[in-house]
Amino acid sequence: MKPVFFLADKFWRVTGAVVIAAMFCGGCVHHNAQCAKPRVQTADSVSSVSTNKTVRTAKRFNYTPRPYPVDERGFSPVDKTLAAAYAREDMVADDDEGALNPYVMKVILGFPLDGSYPYHCGWEPREYDIYNGVTQDQWYKGMVVAKAYPDGSRCSYCCGFTFEVFIRAMKLRNIQKGLDPEDFNGMTFGDLFNALQFWYIEGKGDCERRAIESYGLGYAVADFEKARPGDFLSYDTTAPGGHSCILVSWIRDGQNKIVGLKYFSSNLSGSKGVGYGQGRFSDANGGRGIIRKSVRLARVGAIKDYKPFNRVEIPQRNAYAPTQPDRILYVPAPVGK
């Protein structure tokens, strides 16, 4: 079969779908600098001294569009690792509360740690129209709520990655409970896209916690001692910046005081992509590190504990639009060719 390429303008499935106005990208590229600013600024364009011509250097101007790499079953490496769980052949044991945490931890175990899931976050220019920091397109209610980079690289950034884990874990729990995988407490596509913008901190007071609480999915965890692996969190650092991640465990000193945390995320440094990381609180690290009081922890609770929500009372974000991805499609070569 010889591949014939064509761009499907605002067409995201071979089966067809309705064109909708705009989606967003970048994430973690917000006022709180969750996507750490590159040490060397990536410019929209630079001027060549020898030719005096403008040369575009940003990734968005130089990538080669490619289909997302999957195996003969249509699975990514993560899909393949988690296939038995989504088929209810590998059941996840609930915790005492019935919270999402065990499913979150199951999902992160599906990601390879060999560097094949790299980090990328665009600053100048923004990439909201083509990329939302997830390793592969995340679907909800028949549309893509968060887009993967269209070069098939499986790159991600922190808040995009944690949002992807949230979606995967929510669907996994629903499937294992015999529920519609795309019913998150009655949320519409618009609700989830708004929650995404909370998650990516696109307005004052936004964070993962606001997204989870606003739509009745769970609650804030104020007491560090009550936090559990699989809780979602974000924080700010003394050098202006921050991070979005999934709690793995606390780091404690000789007196058992919490002085830092171990986490899983898509990291600019350390794993340079999807993997484990850790950080210490500035008040236990000579004034440098995570600002303790900035930590925003939240947990998605049990399905039976979901609460109703009122859209009129929830802030509406419009930082970017839910554009659907253009994709390259393969069609069979003509017979006899």
C-alpha cells in the first residue's frame, strides 16, 4: 500500500466529524509560568546578517507533519501497556475512599521512561492552535479536547501531561465500573474544555484544584499529611516558575517533617520529558525551591460522592479556542499502481 497524503482541513477522523471553532494548545504557558521558560529564548524569527532575510526557527514552523505512531492495532505504547486494564482483564483495586488515585497511579505506570516521550513547550510564538501538551489526542464526546503535537513526537509539557493522565484515569475507572467512559459527572465537551483552562491556569485563582472542585469531581487537600499518591498538584518556585505534577510521596527529614516531594510529570529538566522528579521546599533548602504555601493539592473522589454543579456559578475561560486538529491521512494506492 503506497501512502497518499492529503491535509484534511478541520477534519479529524476518517469517519468524519463536524467542524467546530477552535481548540487550544500550549498549556503550562500561562501567567504562572508552569511551563518553565527556556534558558535560551526560542524566537518567532531571527534576522540573518549575511542575507538580511528573516529565518523562522520556532518548532511550529519547522516540524514535519506525521500521523501519530501506533501499532497494527492502533495502540500507542501507553495504550498497549494499559490495554488489559481497559478491557477489564487487569482490574484496579479501589482504595478505602473509592477515589481516582489508584487509577491515576495505574495510568502513569503505562508511560515508558526511556526518553521516548520528550518535553516540549513553545513560548514564542504560542502553539495553542496546534498543541495542548498531551502525548496523544485526548477525545471526549466525539471531539478532541486536547491535541498532541502534529509531528508524531509524543512530546508533552507538565499541565498538559497531568490533564492527559486525569482523562485516561477517569475513563479507566468508568470502564472498570461498567459506566460510559466519557461521562464525567455529566460534563459536556464545553465543560471539560473550560476545566482544561482552569487546569492550565489561564485566569486568577485557576489550578487543577479549581477544575476538580468546580465540576463536582472532588475536593482540595489542605493537610499535607492527608495527601495520597495520585493526588494532583501544582506549585510555584522561588525562581519565578512552577510545575504541575502528580504526587508520588513526600520527602521527610530526620524529624519526619515534610521537606519536599516526589512526583510524576513531564519535566523540563531531570527526565527531560515524562518521568519521575522531586523538589524541596524553599524553607528547608536555603531559600531556594518550592514555595510551600503555593502548593495546590486536589483529589478526584469516589463516583458516588460527585456533586452537582451550576454552570452559572463557574467562571468561563476563553484563553484559546477548541480547534480540532488537521491530520494527514493515508489512503490505499490505486489498483495496479
